[in-house]
Amino acid sequence: MNDSPTNTAREFQVGQRDLTMFRVVEHDSRAIAEGEIRLSVESFAFTANNITYGAAGDFLGYWQFFPASDNADGAWGILPVWGFADVVESTIDSVPVGDRLYGYFPPATEVIMAPTNVSGSKLLDGSAHRQSLPPLYNRYQRVLNQADYDRARDDVTSLLSPLHLTSFCLVDQLKQQHFYGAKQVVITSASSKTSLGTAFGLGEIADAPRIVGLTSQRNREFVEGTGLYDQVVTYGSIADALDIELATVIDMAGNPEVTVALDGTLGSSLAHYIAVGITHWEELGWKGERPAIPIEQFFAPTYILERVKSMPMDSFDHESRAFVARAAEATSSWMDIERRSGIEQLAEVYSDIVSGIYPPGVGLIVVA
């Protein structure tokens, strides 16, 4: 952690058109203006979900959160991450030096923000370039003012809380829709943390349908070992092993070949198809005709905005936070946390993450 402002900063960038490309850029720190604060990024999680941000960067606006430095040709971008940062310089009395925030940051040593709507527990980043982006991602928790804040839980919070919030939203939607009448819920990328959180949430519901996890042969043993799924099926055995009964699919992968295989196997037994994430980002391009399945695109920030119209925000926050805490406690036992010091050490494992071979049972924390 940087204890005071420095003359230079470093950030991890990836190719916007080729996510396998990456680099660490050092640039001069600018002076902050009135109404701004400078934060030293202390630590953050990096998972396959961050690769999803890159795959969806153009049409969901993820490249806009933290514009890349030294990027005249626009080829480079910054994948947002979830983590913790400390205020090291401030022009705002209500957000003093020493304050600590949890939220959406760049994988970098520092970031400058313009806080608005400051309360004792949270604030918003009011920077002009972020105002058209989903407000959920612009909200930061002032954790030192939370009675239950435990710094020892920072790593688990960074790794699981944002993903399990999506899990909560998915489970909530399925309950609201009575699971679309399905007898089974089929979840792709079953080893991903969002999938595991979703499976956990469904497992809490007494009358939930059977939970089926789809995964690679490489990750099958890990997925079975979690005990969260009633059945685990590998991608290559969908046609042979998946029961032909009414199913709702939660697709965390976005792999067209898997979608086609599910459509061909389930046919009229496919009740509903929800596309959530893109962990298999390299398969985004469809080969041949798309299947006739109506696909619902699920975006958690949009779901939350709509849900709180019928459910008070305080109630949503209470229920979602309680769920995230339960899910983290239930699923963190299978996760070994690997801490790496410095942005440069993210570069050492990034290729494994982007290619999908980073172990699913390991959670990566980068100490910036």
C-alpha cells in the first residue's frame, strides 16, 4: 500500500480486441482538483469474471470506468476489479485522508475520484466520465464506519461478494418466476464462483428444482467435491447424460457450442434460457445459424434497479447482504487464497486466467 501520493502510478492494461494481450504501464500522477480525492489501491481480487468485463466491454460500457493511460490508438483498456483502497489525499472534509473504501477499482496503484452523495456509510464517484454507467458500480462502502467491518475478511469479500450478489439476483428472479416451471436448473461454468453461489442459493430453497452443473472434464472432480449440485455433467456428455425434463438454463459461459448442444438435447423441454456471463469469451463468435432459443440477457445492475421498484432498497440491501454472507461462509471453505504482491505479479498469472486454466479452487488477490 502507498502511504502517501507519489509522482508515478502503475496500471495493468489488456487489449480491447485481444484479451490475451496485456502490459503494465507506468505514468505520471496528476494533481487532484478541488472536489477530488486520491486513493491508493491496497488490494483487489482477479477472477474469470473480470475477463467477462472485457468480453462485454463494448456493449456494456466496462472500458469506460477507468480510461487507460498511454493509449492514443485506443487499443488498450482496463478491466475493473473489486477491492479495497485508502484515501491518501483529499480536498473534501467529509472524506478525510485515512478513509477506506470497498468497491470497483482499476488494477492499478492509485485512482482519482470525485465523491458525491457522501454519507457515513457510502459515497458515489461523481466523475463526469462515469455518470452514464450503472450506478451500482459507482457506489463505494466506507468500511471503517461499519460496525461489523473485519479487515481479516477483505480477501473473501473482494473475491466473493460481487459475484454472490449476482447469484442472489439470479436466485431471486428464479423464485419470483417459480423457476419457469422447470424440474431442473442447469448451470454452465459450474466451477465459477457465481455459479457456485447460485447453486448454494437454490440449495437453500426446499422446493427448488434439481440443480445440474455443467463443467469441463478438467474441473469435474472439483465441482463434484463442492457438494452443491445434484448432478454434474461434462460438456462433452450433454447429449448422453443430461435428463430430458423441463429445464431452465443459467448460462455463465456464453459458449455457442454449449448452447447448441443444450438446445439439441433438451428441445421442447427447454423452459427458459438466461445468459449471464461470458467465461468462455473466445467462443463469442457464432459458427453457423443461431438456435431458435429465446435468450434472456441478464445484467445484475439492471435487475437491481427494477427489483427495488417493488422491494424497498433497504430490504434488498438487507436480504442480499445476508445471502452474500451465508454464501461466502458456505463456499469459501473450498477456496485457497493466493496473494501476490504488485501489479507485475498479476501479469505472471494473467495468461492462465484468460485461457481458463487457472485452478477453480484458488482465489487470486493482488496487493497493489
